Amino acid sequence: MDASFARHWADLGAKGKVRGAYHYGHPSNDPIAEADHFLSVVDRQPAAKGDLLALDLETADGRSVTEVNAWARKWLAHVQARTGVTPLFYSGWNFADEYGHGLQGYPLWVARCGVGPGQVNAPADWQTWTIHQYADAPVDQNVSALTPVQLKALGRG
């Protein structure tokens, strides 16, 4: 857990920004336990309409493609069932292309640095991306294919 999460969450809320919380997944652990922990942290903060939830999956933890994909499906489905929100799937382009097949029902937040803002093609089975992280220095820089209103519509109701 990020010790500064509560402060950052409150700051973004006060500024009226589209905000979201993500969980860095570890496929060597139980996906339901990880999802429940994530939700317990997020639920301790004041929620606002449009808050986004996301799974950040960038490691296989030595698991096979099939195992990682099944793990992601369980985590994403559990969060969706518990919150009514379809979580975003965040990953690097190469990882998403290898492990993300069949996850196209979840909005894609894809990292592909060195490609111009919004100039990325969608990996695996996704037809499009929702957010493109195009740089990570000096801080992460993202662009969305959606308007702020459309983006918030993906979040909490």
C-alpha cells in the first residue's frame, strides 16, 4: 500500500480531476484476497462519482500465460461484482499482448513509452485503448481516447 495514497486521493478529489486507484497484482498470490485488500484500502477513502478502479499487471511471478490470464480474470471479475464498476486493465504493451487475450471486455490502460501520445495500437484482443501512458519521465504522462465525462462514466456511479 502506498503510504501517501490517502493524501493524493484527497488532493485529486479537491481539484475535481478524474482519479483512480490501481492495484499492482501478484499472480503468485490469491486474486480474491488481493482484490479484497485493494477494495478495503480504497473503500476507506471518500468515494466520488467517476472514481476509476484498475488492475496493474506487469509481472507473471513465474506463472504461465494461462495461469496469469486466469488470475487477472478472477481479480477483475471479483472487483466488478463487488463494486458494480468495470475495472480498467493496466499493463505495458508487450505484457498485455502476451497475457491479455480474452480480457478485451475491460477498458485498456496501456503503457507504451516512446510512442507519441495516442499513437499506440491496441495489443492482444483489444480493438482500442482507453488510456495511453506515453511517457514515464519526469512523471507518468497519459492521454485518454475518451472525454473526461466519458472516462468518469467508467467509474463509480
